[in-house]
Amino acid sequence: MDYRRLGDTGLSVSELCFGTWRFGRETNGVVETGREESHELLDAAADRGINFIDTANVYGTPNGKSETYIGEWLADRDREDYVIASKVYFPFDGRGEPGPNDSGLGRKHIRAQIEGTLDRLDTDYLDVYYIHRWDEETPIEETMRALDELVAEGKVHHLGASTMAAWKLTKAQWTADINDYASFDVVQPLHHAGYYEDVSEYLDVCIDQDLAVCPYSPLAGGFLTGKYERADPDDPDQVIAPDGSRASFDDRFERFYLSERGWKVLDEVRAVADELDATPAQVALAWLTEWDEFTCVPIVGARTVDQLDENVAAADLDLSDTQWDRIMDARYDPDGNLWGH
């Protein structure tokens, strides 16, 4: 595992980030990844050289359980060896039913949530603190000022932003600049080779501002692992899914991950994987890490150590320029237009 600078910062992170959104999360009454499994996965990630761990205040059932699991694990390790990222925005139910100030990006909610996050993680500071979404109700100046205060106090080292429109990211950076506030150093969009939306404008902002990009769901919810097959050549939404796979129970899977563009890209990812004696998942991750214009560190959320090992092997994979371009070009039809949904 190699390490790279996180955008324009002095912070070095592993080529892959380990995501913990499944930790303590209940689905249909079943915990997806319990405490022991979480600690086993964190041990495996650390043993394989991953030093970058991503969580959020709302991960887990109730909210905060993912951060608690990580904090318990960190207690037996040297905190300085790890880069820990968390987030704020969504309604937080870790204290019971969320109240009127238990969500959003107002100063009150941000201040309350950073204290809770630090307590659950049992640490004095976060390396990266993301805003999980854009808050339409709170002036961005209030948000950026509150975040700047956390940086000044040493509770947060670097700021990040998750999914939002390109113009909103630009507005936030401009607000920080004119007020001499700390600005965003890293972003966390939904980005992968087969994504049905065009995020080029968003990535252009990242390139201009020298922001690191840490995509979530880099394997398109499992779609780019190659375990799904197209059921109808005329309908991209028709899929043959293994029992128990995400497509079989997640109603967002079709909307987020199935598209004509996705199938075209998957075909090319599979072809490159065959050429490299690799798996489609490894090729899809390597395609992200090999972006030239910005630092790209995909967030992998493996359920098992075997899955993690497969993901980590992507760090040893080298795509040729031609192979990388073939995957990029698969996003476009013969007329040069992006394939639609």
C-alpha cells in the first residue's frame, strides 16, 4: 500500500480509504456488521496498510454506533497512526428522537455534533470533518464560520464536503476565501466510471481548487464487481441479481446504479480485468486511483476480510493509458454523447 498527499494538504493517506457505514447498522432488524466483525475488519485494514478511516455521526443504529466501534478499536492503537474522517448534517437520533436543532449545518448543530463525535471516537481531534450534504436553510457563511472555529480550536484539522452541486461547492470555497476562513480540502461525491450522472463540472471545481476526491460507492453498490448480468438488451433496468445481493433488496439500486452507461462501462471493465488477470472490482478501483488531475482515494466498504483483500489488491494494479481511456470512452455513444440512464 502506497500513500499520497490528500489534495493540497500535508496529510498523507493510503491509496484506499476504509468506509464504515455498515458498522452497527440494522437492516430489517439484522445488524449488518457487529462490533466484533467491525474490529476484525479494522484490524485487517490496518494490517494491509490502510490508515484512512471514514465514518459519520449518523452511521449505525442508533446513530453514532459506527463512531463508537472505531473509538473502542482506536483505544488499543496509536491514534497518530490513523487519519479519521467523520461528517455532520443529517438528523441525529443517538440521543432519542431528533429535535428541531438536531440536523443541518447551523452553528448549534455543528458544535453539538463535533463534541459527540469526538467523545464516541475517544479522540481530541478529527483529521477530516465533512459536511454530509448542503443545508438549504442555513447561510453558508454561518456554516463556514462555525467550521473555521473548529479548525482554529484544533478540534478539526481539515474540512471536507460531500455530495452537492458544483456551484454550491464553488460558493462555499468563495465564502471561505473572502472571509479568510478555512476552506474545503477534500470532497466525497458519488463517483465511479459508470455513474449515470455527469459530474464533470463538479470535478472541474476540484481540479481548479486542488481538492482531493474520495468517492463513496466506487463499485456502484456492487454493480462494478461484475456479479450482475443484464437481463434485457433493450432495458438497462432489468438485471439478473444473485440472491441476497444489494439489487435484490435495495430499491435505490436501480435508480442509482443501473443505466445504459453503466452496462457499457462494465463490459469494458470486464475486458480490462481479463487482460490483467484481475477482477472487475480491482479494475474499477484502479481506474479511480489513477486519475491524473486530482488525488483520488476511493472509499471501500468491504463486508468481509476476503472482500477487503480483493479491494486492497487494486493498489498493485497498473492500467495502461489505453486501458484507462477505454473505460472512460465506454461512457460515450458513437456520436460522442454520454450514454443516458
